Amino acid sequence: MKKAIATVMVISLLSAGGVLAAEKDQTHQTMHKMKPGELKPDERIELKLPAPMKVMQKREMRQHLDTLAKITAALAASDLNRAAQVAKEELGWSEKWQQECKMGANMTGEADLLNLGMAMHLKADELADAARTGNRDKALAHLSELINNCNACHNKFRH
């Protein structure tokens, strides 16, 4: 089973590389065909953070992606206990995440930064609870909602 999952992942990554290269070429061609003013500006709210804080926040976002990969792998292998443990320990709402989300919101003056961060971390707790009770389908649904919470924040804010 693990070998099959690994094979599928390798094939997916190799396929994605070709697709991404083709998309990059198409995007490049499209940009060259555009007239001045046709490219729409990024209208997301820029988070005004000191450079070191931006670096730290981006590192945390990459760690969140690594954690999502661990959770996904555990769910794919039907290792619900591992999925629950990772979701709760690494992403679940905690004093640490509360302090970090509050600090970001206070530094930027953007209350939604706290609200969106909190929603993501609380969804990780729901995912952990569903996995812990053995409900893989519900855990997967919560994983999807968790990712949507991440996207909601990234759709609103930028560095």
C-alpha cells in the first residue's frame, strides 16, 4: 500500500512538472500579448510587517503546508490516529497560535488576520476529532474546509 501511494505521488509530481512548465509558457505568452493596463493589480490587502516578521510568517506558512501534507498522507494510508495527532499537535488551536495570530493582527491592525487564523486552527481541531473517532470521510471534509480557510486568508492578504 505504501509503495503504491509513493508511486502515485512520484507520477503525480512528474506529471505536475510538465503541466506547470506548459502553464508557465502559456502564461508568459499571454502576458506578452497583453496591452499596457490590461494586467489587473493585486488588490489584496498588503500586510505591513517588518521584514523579519514577514520571513517568520512565511516560514510558518510553509510549515503549515508540510503539516497538511503529513495529515493528507496519514489519511491516505487510513492512519487516522496519526492524522489526528498531527492535526492537533501541529495545527490545533493553542496558546502558541493564539499569541502568534494576535501578534500579527495587532502589528498589522487587521483583525481579520486573527479571525482567519483562528478559523484555520480550530478547523484542525475538528479534523483531529473526526479522525480520532475513526470518521475518515468527515476528517477529509474538514481537511478541505481547513485548506479553504487558508485560501480565504491568502485571498484577502499579501506581503
